Amino acid sequence: MVDISDLVGPVEAALQSVPGAGYYDGFVPEKVPETDGYIDPYIILWAGVGDNPNEPTACGIHSTDSLTWDFQTTAVGATPAICRAVAKEITARLMNLKVRTGRIKPNPDGFNQQTPILDTQTIPARFMLPQQWRINTN
């Protein structure tokens, strides 16, 4: 059986290695670091437990040796340029990263947001750029 923590661990390590960016797993605290009234860059990992892509055998048993794991990262920065720079660093660290028996790729079924999105619901305002990823283990 694929243990999701075997997949999450290397992704977290890669994201935590982005210089100058904070890291959050599945949430953002009410207060995040700021400098001179501007939000400091950070990354959020939105991860679930994955899905078993195998067909059941004739006797109805599913193999548990493989997993399709879709997850999202969100780059956040005070300006579009900072946000894009963080997203670029995320891509550099995750694209083709070997994890177990698979490699991380952009999620072909996910949305493809090309430009940072301004979030004015938070103070201070910030720009966000979500990216969707997939890994298939076998």
C-alpha cells in the first residue's frame, strides 16, 4: 500500500527549500510575516490522500501498489513579480521530481492559471498563483 507521507515528505522538503518563502501545509494562519506593511512571500501546499487508479481484479480486489496523487501549491507575494518568482521556484523544484516510482508533472486535468490573482479580502492585500500537480506511482 502506498503511504501518502512517502509522497508528501519529498514535496514538503522541496517547497521548504525555496529561499525567502514561508511554507504552510493546508492552511494559512491569521497572521503571517510582513515587512514594512507588505506580506512576505509564502507557499501553501494543498494535499489530499490520492486515488487508486487500478481496476479491480476479477475477484473484486483492488491492487494497492499504485496511487494517483493530485495536489496544489499556491505561491503568494506582495506584488505580481514576487508571486511569479515564487511560482517559478516552485516549478523548478517540483517539475520532474522523482518521488518513489513516479515523477511529479503538471496535472493535465487541472486548471492552468497563468497570471497572479489579487486577493483584496486579506490585509495586507496579496497576489496568489495556484499550480496543480500530479504524480502517479506504480
